[in-house]
Amino acid sequence: MSKTAQSKTAQSRTAQGKTPQGKASSTTSTDRLGRLLALVPYVVNRDSVALDQAAAAFGVTEKQLIDDLNLLWCVELRAPDPYCPIDLSYEGGEIIVTEAESIARPLRLKVDEASALLVALRMLAGIPDLEDRDALSRVIAKLESAAGAAAAVSSQVSVEVDARGDTLATLREAVSRRRRVHLSYYVPARDENTERDVDPMRLLVVEGNTYLEGWCRRAEAVRVFRLDRIRGLAVLDVPAEVPADAEPINVDAGLFRPSPDDVRVIFELTPQGRWVADYYPCESVEELGEGRLRIVLRTPDTRWVRGLALRLGDQGRVVAPPELGAEIRSDAVRALAQYDALARYDARTPNDNG
């Protein structure tokens, strides 16, 4: 886009970085992307808009809005024509957009884009006790109609959200009433059940799984808890007290955030062992044919991986790192030796019935 003017008046007015209500605001990359996509059509439909009015409409400070405008100047819209510049200015505190005819072109979704969007919406519609289900159904119907043939592929995909209805309903109530909950929670990385009190913040769906996000009083930090790993749940008659500085986790890139120092473990799984890829966070999943998978996990502690490998038996094996594979073989040898010792002991023990 071409930069035509910049308002010193607007810069001085936004030096405080406050919203019209006088409160500092924060934003995420997702929030900003949505704002940038809506900002140009918003101004075009009104011919011109005052900076403070637009900031109030989008719930940001005037300084944040100017940052967005500066970013928009760096964007080029590419269409059937080689170049479609948009002329934008905010001289004198008024935002004006011209040469924006390309914005009027209707959105065209490709087959993969329409399918991904429809599958995600249907997955959302499958959540038990979902509010505004009728509104979501109308959105899906309109999108299917608008996408036409591009929507046909998505009808061949079935997605089920892995969440227990009773657990989800109880947690929804706890979130709405702002009540602390007690969880008995299974931690697969340590292969143990834990007890903890959690102040709920929100429920979210990430990559087909439903999670509770909250302030964990055991960890003294924000944590997410996958609903299908909650073994016990009780709503306490105690108000949830989430610290004011507790920040929600940004799940745009998923929940899997390994450390560079974590051990990189490669599993090869038979068709019977594919469940591992669904139950544990994977860095990558590769189809090997005939239903087999190769997955990559990262972990700071390989003890639980050794236990997982022993439980899998012939359903999977660790192929890297080689030293971890050697440790697992030693674990298996020791386990078999203990079984042999127990069998010999049983053989020497007199039969009480005999």
C-alpha cells in the first residue's frame, strides 16, 4: 500500500497508549490479524473514520491502531491484476482509504480451505452442551451453500471430540460460577495420578481434544488439563482466585512446546499401537504403510518412555536414540528375570489345596 501522510497530531494524542476508557489493552497475533482483515472494509464503508472512533470500535488504543495502519502500508494485495495498491492515510486524525475496489471482490475458498473450515466447524458443533448450537448450524449451512462443490470433500470426514459429557458439563458450570475444582489428573509423562486444586479460566479445543485451562495451585502457574485424563472431579465451594497477572496460554501453534534440551525419541508403531500418536503430544507423525506409524516425541525425562515401550510390547519399538533402546532392552530383561524368579518361587510353594 502507498503511504500518503502521517499525522503528528494523532501521534501526540496516542502517547499515553490508553483506550477511550482509559485502560491499557493487550493483544495477540490472532486478535491483530482479525483486526487487520476488518479494518480496511470498516473504513471503506464509512468513507472516513476518526482515529479515536475506530480505536473504540476495535477495542484498542489509538497507538495500537496506528501501528496497525503502519503495517497495512506494507501490504500488497495481489489479484488477477499484477498489483492492486490501496491508498491509506490518517492525516489530521481521520482515516481515509481510497483505491480499494479489490476489497469488494467476493471471497473464493479453495477445496482444501473450505474443507478444513467445515470440518473444524462440525467438530465444534459436536461438543456436548455447546451454547448457540443453532447459530453454528446456520453458519455451517451458509458456508456449505456458498462453497458449493468445494464443500463436498468435507462431508467424507467424520470428527469426534474426545471429551466426557459429564466432565465437560461440570467444568462449564465451574467456569461460569467461578468456582475452584479439585482434579485427580493422570500425567502420562510421569505415568502417575496427581491430586490438585485448580482455579478454572476457560475451556478450549485444540487439535480435536478438549482442555481446561486454569491456575494450578500445585504448580503455582497456568496449566492446561486434557479432559480425558481427568480421573476424578469435584467442584469446591470456594471462589476461583486466578492471579491478576496470569496470562492465558497462546494455543495458536498448538500445545506442544518442547525444549531444545529435550531428548528426541523416535517410535515405530504397529497398527495396534497407533493410539500412542493420539494420546501423547508428537513432534511429527509419519505413515509407513500397512497401518504402521513413525512418531517423534520430545521429553526431558525418558523414564516414562521406557515404561511406555514395555507396555507396548510388540506393538511398538524405540528406534532412536540407540542408547535409550538399549536401556529398554535391559529393563525388559530384568522384568523377565523377575517373572522367572516368581514362577520358581510359586513352584516351590506348597499348594494349600493339595
